[in-house]
Amino acid sequence: MAKFKWAPFPQDAKAFAYTGDALKKAWPALHAGDCEPYPDAKRAAALLKAAGKAAPKLDADALAAALQDAWRAFHHGDFQAAYEAGEKLGPIGASVAVKAMGIHATYLVDSDADKLKRFEQCAQLAEGAIKALPEDANAHYRHAFALGRYSQGLSIMKALKEGIAGKVRASLDTALEIAPKHAEAHTAMALYHAEIVGKVGAMLGGLTYGAKAGEAESHIKTALKLTPDSPIAHVEHGNVLMLLYGEKKEDAAAGAFEKAAKLKPKDAMEALDAAWARDQIE
């Protein structure tokens, strides 16, 4: 595994500490978007059983404590610590590892080449999770997220030609089959449709890749309904509008970014999402 530099979280993270029982209490709100189950001992035992030989050599209590600490680090903006703690746990820790590296790369890495390497690594971790935990919605969703972000760093034609778009779609379909109320998967599916229609046109996008503007709008509407307080749902709503309609919906997109910017972030990731939205409207 490649070694990467980790820029620190650039904001005050005091409000995002979630020490002790505060994590469990805040969990439903923190994970409304990705439906990640709270990693208590019962969940840890189920993961150990499901992963079999790919599981770390820990008992359920120790695994639960390790996962909780990794997620605590993620929410606090200690992305390197969250990634390293998750990666150490193998496929069972891939969910937090991929999310930590993915969010860090999205917002805190400047070099495009460096971003690509990180998203590639995330996709590999998620592939391992899919093999070990095929029934886990987030194994599939994190795979789609990593590949989707990776493909955004390439030209859309290259991503389509290399079959990356098809892999993203397949992983999102599986994630939504397992967890139909997975808001972030609905958001990603909206972007899948919007990016293809926006880049190759409605006719080619529909005939060749099954991408439709109506599907993009339907999925983003579902995500907004499921997570109205999530900055990323509004950010991506704005992006979907721009991809599909460009200048015609510029005001509506700006309105979506404004909503994202005004929401009170619940953790470091949401703070970065909201900061990005603010940059778009300033």
C-alpha cells in the first residue's frame, strides 16, 4: 500500500469530538446518509462471522471498540488516523478507511494525480470488502464512491471506454438492493445518470448506458427527502442541475449550494461539504 501525505483538517473540530457515549447517541444523525450500522459488540460479532478467514484476530468487544475509535477519528477530521485504524482491520474496516481517505482526497488533496492514486487504493480496499462481506451495503457503496471519484479525474469518455461507469452502476444497484433508503447511494446514482447525460447527451447516454435525466432527478429527490439536513445532498443537487441543464438552472443550483452552506455541520465531513458549497456562491 502506497504511503500518502495527509493535510490536517483545516477547521476547528471541537464540536465534532463525540467522546464516549456521545458517538452512539449522535450515530443515527451522523450516519443518516450512509446507513452504516453502529459498531457495537453485536454488530462486530456479526461482521466477524460473515468475514470468516478475512476477519481480524479480535474478539467482538475489541473489534467494536476499534471500529468506534476509527469512526470517532473520522467524524473529528482525523482522517489519517481513521484510515489507518480501518485499514488495519482488513475488509471489516474498509468502510471507515475508504470514507476517510475518500473525503480527505476530495477536499484536502490538490494534486489530481495524487487524488487518482488515493481513489484507486480506496477502490481496492472496497473490492476486498465486497469479497468478504457481499451482503454489506456499504462494501458496494464505498466501491462505487471510490470508482466514481476516480472516474471524475479521468475524461468521461475514458471512464466509459474503460468500463468504469458500468462498475459504478453495478455497485450502486447492489447497494440500493440491500439498503433501499441509502441516501448517499441515491445521490451517487443521480450523479451517475446526470454526468453521462451531461457529457455524452441524452440519446447516446440513454441508449448506450441507460442514463436518463429523469432518473437523476428522481434519485436526488429521494436523497433530499431522506437527508434534508445533509449538506452533500444539496451540494450534489446543485451539481446534478448544472450537469443536466447548465445555465438554464444556474439560479436553482446556486440555491441548492446556498442551502448546503447554511446547514449546521454535524462532523468534519459535513463541515468540508458546507465549506465547498460556500465557495461556489461567494
